[in-house]
Amino acid sequence: MDPEWNDSQPIYRQIRDRVVAMILDGLLKEGDPLPSVRTVATESRVNPLTVLKAYQQLEGDGLVEKK
């Protein structure tokens, strides 16, 4: 994930939107695991809790499920 952030919205929301884009573009298919929280946090240079919040929002929206 590209670590360029837009100041107009929270970073966790931008991470969420990027994961949604990956799903829509077919980079993540049904049943595929999401990139690990630590990996995304390291590559994006953000706190792991920020990534976790994005993933929790995806789960809350029903876009992904936790197994």
C-alpha cells in the first residue's frame, strides 16, 4: 500500500478505502486473507492500531469476515 496520505480524511478510513479498491479490482478475492496488520502498518508507516481500526470497520460494514 502506498504510504501517501490525504489530510482530508482519517488514515484508517483511507486504508479501508484502499482495501475496498483492492477487492473491487480483483486483487483480493473471496476467501483471500487480508494483508496482515503488521505488514500494512510497516509498509504504510502507521500505527498497527490504525490498520486494525480500518479492518474492524471493514468487518462492521460486512465487507470482510473474521475467521
